[in-house]
Amino acid sequence: MIERYTRPEMGAVWSERRKLDTWLQVELAVVDALAEQGVVPAQDADAIRDRASFTVEAVKEREKVTDHDVAAFVDVVAESVGEAGRWVHHGLTSSDVLDTALALQLSQAGLILCGGAADYKAALVRRAREHAETLCVGRTHGIQAEPTTFGVKLAGFAFEAHRNLLRLERAVEGVSVGALSGAVGTYSANGPEVEAAVLARLGLGREDVSTQVVPRDRHAALLEAIALAGAGLERFATEIRHLQRTEVREVEEPFRAGAQKGSSAMPHKRNPIVCERITGIARLLRGYAQTGLENVALWHERDISHSSVERVTLPDATILVDYAQHLATRVVEGMVVHADRMRENLEATHGALYSQRALLALVEGGMSRDEAYRVVQENAQRAWESGTHFRELLAEAAPSLDLDEVFDPQAFVRHAPAIVARLDRIS
């Protein structure tokens, strides 16, 4: 992933140095387990633990000869130890190291992702509570429907964020498993007890049955959870983009006045560029989820068609969703809410958005639903088209109605605090 979208902590997880460090961590844990069993002499195990080292450059140089990254790494580490280096990688196949080390990296990445997801959720919860009674227009199909509150809007996003956090947690747990079962998963070189001891040292779960590789449905589930999290971020970003349009201008993403420039040509512009960036990132994440599904079906016990894909998808997907979560949290915390503009927009239909309350009131007064619907629809459309307030037209068409009751905006706020209070379950 390009540096522009890579936050330092997550970028470090996927650095070449960190990857090789995790390989060494696995190799050393195996040596220790074999030493406990008496397979590796204690003094050789001590020598390996004390001396084992590598440089990224040396491994890359050796790979030019081996054309095999793990073999190159093992050669360099073994040489750094000396005679005892013969025990490095004893009884292992490359996938034992690769998949177990990948589990360590994904576990580290998962901690960052879940932390960011929790921060995003918490920010939404705070702002939802702040605006529990801030009246605004609710829209369906992009058209004004009935009033709601901005807090209720945000509460919906907060619960979605919570679900995405839970999905990420489950998926990270699912990929935090290793396997050291050998060439085709039969433990013909090192027994299951070695695998159990090593994975316990590393803090990883154990694959029930590995076929040399950890099954890729686990990784596909992670990429799907990431894609869903991205879709949730995109839904929020899309809402802000719509609300920031000049004709609406109810909410704006943060803008550094006096420093930030919205356009190179038009100084007045304040564009929702952060939300647009989140939207674009979500498209990439969906693509990574698709490739994750393609990786599940491997030939027989295994092939390496998944390998080249994962070198891109897993780092990129985790890096991107981490970055997008950070952006979304920044938007939630810093967005400017124009409550006065929200109230102005409530009058855009000249009162027609109270049509359901008028319909129900007429029905409750004895009119048939179809007749009431026709009366309300005709006058609501006249209000919208003529600019005459719906209340005036309804007073003529249905003089018996209690218009103060029909056109009471507080009717739409009455239950909002209780709805927003449901956030207590996830905060």
C-alpha cells in the first residue's frame, strides 16, 4: 500500500523486517520445543537463541540464489549461528513457518483494527447523544419524508459500527491460528506435541486439521469482515456527502479554515474530500473480499496460488480499513452540525412532510383511509407546487382537524431520547 494511506503502526506490522522477525519467532519457538523434548541439544538451542540473526538485505541477496524466500531466510539464520544452525527449521516445511507467522501478523493487525473500530463507534455514540433531540429532515429515496433527529440518524450508524466491530473481532480470532503439521499435515517429522507447545508459546490457536496450510476460509472471512466494515464507513461517508451539498448544508466534514484549500481554482469551495476518500477505499476493500473467496479453493492438500494474492490483499486491506476508520472517526468528532439549517429545510415542502399525521388524524375522525389519502395527497402536492403552506390548505379541506396536533414537530422528537438511549447497550 502506498505511503499516503498507511498509518505508521499498521505499516510497521507489514514491513519486511516485521515479517522476517515473525518467521524467526516461529523458528526459535520450534527449537525451544524440540530442545524440551531432547531432540535438539540444550547447548545448541542456547546458541541458536543467542546468535540467530539476519538482515533484510542478506535475505534478499540469498533469495537471488535460492529463488525461495523461506529457504533464503533459513540459510541466512543458520549461517549466523554456526554449527548449531543445522537445527534451524528442523522438521518444518515452509508453510509451517509462513502460515504461523502470518497468524502472528494478522493478530497484531487485528488489535489495531479492533481498536480503531471501537474508537469510531465511541465517537458516533457521543455525537448521537449530543444530538438526540436535534430535529432534522428524514429522507427516503433522497426525498424529504418526515422529521427525525440527527441523534437517531447517528445512533443507527453507531449500532452498525458495533456490529462491524464484533465481526472484526470474530474474524481476527479466526485467523489467529497456526499449524506446524509438516508436508501434508501428517506430523511425520515433528509430532502434534511440538505444534501444541510452539503455538502455546506464540499465543496462537491451533488448526484442527491442517493440510500443510491453514485453510483459507479463515482469511476470506477476515477480508469479508473488513469489506463490511468498509461498507459501513462508506454508508456514513455517503450520508455526510449528501448533507454537505450546497442546497442542503446541514452537516459539513471538518475543514481547516485559513489553511485547507477546497479547490485550486475556486477559493469558496469546501468539498467533502475525506468522505469521498472513504468511499473510494471501500470499493477496494470489496475487491479484496472477492479475491479472498477465490483463495479458498486450493489444489489437493495445497498449492501456492493464494500466496501472491495474500502478499497484496492482507496487508493492503488491513492498512486501508485502518486508515479509513481513522478518517471516519475524525469526521464524526469534527463535523459541523448546522441545526438552524436543519430546521430551515423542514419548511422546504411547505409543511407537506406532515402528511402522514394529517392522514391518520382524518382516519381517526371517521373518514375512510382512501378518501383521507386523496384529500391529503392533493393538498400536500398543492402546497409543494404553489408555496402555500399545507396547514392553510388543510384548514379549508378538513376544518374539523386539530391542526396544532397535526403540525406539532415535537411529535417526531418525543421518542428520540429513548431510541438514542439504546446505545447504552453497546457503550
